[in-house]
Amino acid sequence: MESPFKGDILKGKVALITGGASGIGFEIATQFGKHGASVALMGRRKQVLDSAVSVLKSLGISAIAFEGDVRKQQDATRVVQSTFQHFGKIDILVNSAAGNFLVSAEDLSPNGFRTVMDIDSVGTFTMCHEALKYLKKGGQGRNSSSGGVILNISATLHYTANWYQVHVSAAKAAIDATTRNLALEWGTDHDIRVNGIAPGPISGTTGLSKLAPDELNNKEREERPLYKLGEKWDVAMAAIYLVSDAGKFVNGDTLIIDGGLWLSQPRY
Ligand code: HXC
């Protein structure tokens, strides 16, 4: 689908995207690139990163990838540094790396709970923390007139409760709290805007195939306000809005991209 945004809306921007080599993160990287940004991808799997970069390059997008695990602070430090060294600045950080599996709370080990908290919540904070010196107004590679932007990928499942997702619900709730608190502190101190996106069920994602199997194609569809799944494109367009000047007065918000589903029957 054609973008409603001008092709140069992100011209000259540099974006670092964790989990950027697959799923929603990769679509965000692709659309940012198509709208003029240079993109750095961070992920754990070299092969997936390599193939993502070659797809982006084939589209004429300036792209590079760095292996790293957001659970490791030294990886976070190295990847933001490498991004800065390669592109000379960082304007946008997108925290899209996430882990997930369905398991009842009874069967979930504390270490399983911790693992998802470590990836989603602590990983998000770690990346924000390590990127701060590049994102803040007057920081490394920036001029003194503006700060950068952070975008955290969240979910809607923690707005109420959900089956077999206590670890993810807790992790995403922590991400939303982090979004709001950093928006307040870093908006005030460093001119950085911090926002989130909460996607509903999005077709073609690992999250959907893991969490919402076939039932979505029949009964669940009837209960869906828009009677269809979202697309990765929908999330990427919201991301462009939030990180570009179109969203310049939006700070501390988490934008729900689910066609209104959570209003009627929160499940994902
Ligand atoms: C129960 C599990 C489990 C499972 C792992 N664990 N998988 N417990 N059921 N299916 C437990 C393990 O037993 C272990 O605890 C602990 O978690 C750590 O497991 P490891 O395998 O050592 O972890 P690791 O290799 O680091 O793998 C991380 C992972 C993995 C999250 C567990 O699934 C992963 O990286 N997946 C790919 C990323 C992904 O799923 N992306 C999609 C995100 S979708 P013990 O106690 O045994 O040591 C998304 C959407 C959210 O985020 C919103 C949806 C609405």
C-alpha cells in the first residue's frame, strides 16, 4: 500500500531498531528507509540480520546490522556506539526486540518470567539508557537545537488480563511505565520525545502465530471491530507519525494500533 507520507519525511535521520531484522521491527526499518532514514538493525541472529540488510539495500536503503542481545549491557553499549560511528549520529531509537511464549502461570518458572522481563522491559530501558548520550539535545553527533526520539513497542494485553501471558503482560506494563517516565524526565531535561505503540494482532508476525492460532480466522474474526487483522504496514505508518515532526507535540503516549479490538474484547 502506498504511504500517505511524503517520501522525504525522515530524510537525513538515523534510526537504530532493536529486533529490526524481522517482523514488525523489520517493517518499521523498511518504511523508515523508504522515507529517507538510514537504519541500523540490532538482533541476535547473524543470518537473519544479514538477509534483512540485503533486502533493505536492494531497496536503495542505507542499512547496517549489528549482532547483539538487549539483555547484555555491553552489547547495548557496543551497538549504539557502532551505530554512531557508522552514521555519525542517532536520531531515533526503536525498541522492538521482544520474547514470548504461551505458558500457564503455574507452569512458568520464575526464570522464564525473568527472561521475558529481561528482554522486553530491562532491554528497553538498557537501550534507552545507552543511547541517551547520542539522543539528548547537544549530545554526541547532535546540534544544540533538538533532541532525538524513542519509540517502544508494547501491546494491549496488560490493559486487562490474559491467559498464559503473565510474563508478557508484566513486561509490557513495565515498558509503558518506562515510556511515560522517560518522556517526563528526558522530555524536560533533554528534549527527547518518548512514545510507544501497542499493536493488536498483526498478520505475518511471530507474535500472532505463537499467540493467536487458527481460531482468529473464524470465530474471533466475527468479534473484531474491523473484522480483520492489522498489517505490519499499519504499525510502521504509526511509527513514522510518532518519530517524525508530524508527532512533534506527542510525548509519553502509547498509540494503540488494533482497529479498536481491545475495546470490545481484549485478548492480545
Ligand atoms: C515455558 C519457557 C518457554 C516455554 C522458555 N521458557 N520457553 N517456559 N514455556 N515455551 C523458559 C525456560 O524454561 C527458561 O526457564 C527460561 O524461559 C529461559 O529460556 P531460554 O530458552 O534459556 O531462553 P532464551 O534461549 O534466551 O530464549 C528466549 C525466549 C525465546 C523468549 C524464551 O522464546 C525467544 O527468544 N523467542 C524469539 C523471540 C520471540 O518470541 N519474538 C516474538 C515476540 S511477540 P528455566 O526456569 O527452565 O531456566 C511479542 C508479542 C507480545 O512480543 C504481545 C502479544 C500480544
